[in-house]
Amino acid sequence: MISLYIAILTLIASAVGTLTGFGTSTILIPILLIFLPHIEVIFLVAIIHWFGNIWKVLLFRKGFNLRLFILFGVVGLITSYIGALISLGSNEEIFLRVLGIFLVIYSFFLIFKSYFKIPAVNVSALSGGALSGFFAGMFGIGGAIRSMFLLAFNLPKEVYIGTAGAIGLLVDSTRIITYFTGGVELPRMLWNGLLIFIPISFLGAQIAKRIVDKIPQNKFRTVIAVFLLFVGFKLFIWP
């Protein structure tokens, strides 16, 4: 039954994440924490997210900025590894409280994101790579932070998607290997479930692609940000 819930949530999270630009993990992780231990959740969603980046790279392989990939990706690889190591050694109750604080701050950031102006310089790329890599490794959530910094460079849409996918693929690969070598395991049910979760996540992205122009993105993002704010308070007060 849990696999069916995850499959439905994956479909919704993939569609919503694509529509809002959050990424699947931002929606999926807070909900799955209700059902599964935190490290299993991060590992499972990282695998699903990894395939999402594969599809971006394959579909937009002609749109790619090598300089930004190196600036974001190399430092993101290092900080993702550090964040994943910290996550592996954390007590679950402490982890959930810290995640709650992070989500509260993150929610306010998303609501007031338009007020942040980031210069399109190398330091911004390095900073964006470091922050998004660390939070991806630690909490499994870092895509929106990466997007904020990457969008500062005013890339064409195809180049932006292809570059973001390549950077995400590098970061996700690092943290998946770190989780696996750190002894994280998934129940057989979830391993088998990936045969369903992965294609369903692609279906969700396809649904979003068809309706993306029919929904006011800013309003939709605000609704999700408020949801994350509520979840953050809940985790901090009562993990």
C-alpha cells in the first residue's frame, strides 16, 4: 500500500515541481517523512531525482554551458558530499527539527524571492553551487537555490534546463554514492517500487508541460511555499 501512496505522490510532486520550478524533491521529501525514516526518504528521492536530471540532459543536450557547469558542479560535488556525510551521522529527531527550521526559512525565501538580486559573476556561480550542493546532500532539497543563482546569468531556456540538469546529475550522483557507501538501505518493496516511481515521475513532468501556460506560476509557488512553511513548523515543534 505504501508503494501506491508513493507512486501517487510522485506523480503529483513531479507535476507540481515542474510547474513551480521547485523540483520533485522539494514537494516529495516533506510528505514522505510521514511514512519513512529520514535517510531512506532522502536516498529514495535522490534516485528518482537523478533520473529526472538524466531526462533533462538527454532532452536538452544541445543547450549546455560548460563554464557554469564547472563553476556550479565542482564545488557542488564537494559540498554535496559533506552535506550527505552530516546527514548520515545525524540523529533523526535532531535532523527533523533542523529540517523544520530550514523549511521555514526556505519558505520565506521562496515567497520573497523576487526581492533577491544576484549578480551574474563567477563568485555567484561558486556560491550557488556550494549552497545548493550542501542542502541537497543534507536535506535532499537544493534545486530551487541552484535555480535562483543560475537564473542570474539570463541563459536561453534550453541552455538553462540542460545546464541545470547536468549540474543536478553531478550533485545527485555524489550524494547517492555517499548514502549507499554509508550503509543506507531501502526495503525491497521500495527498490521494486522504483520501477513504477521513475516512469511516473516522467509522466508527471509531461502533464506539467501541457498545462504550464494555463496556471499563474507565482500564485501556485506561493501556495506551495505556505505548505512548506506549515510542514517546517510542524517538524520543528513535533518531529
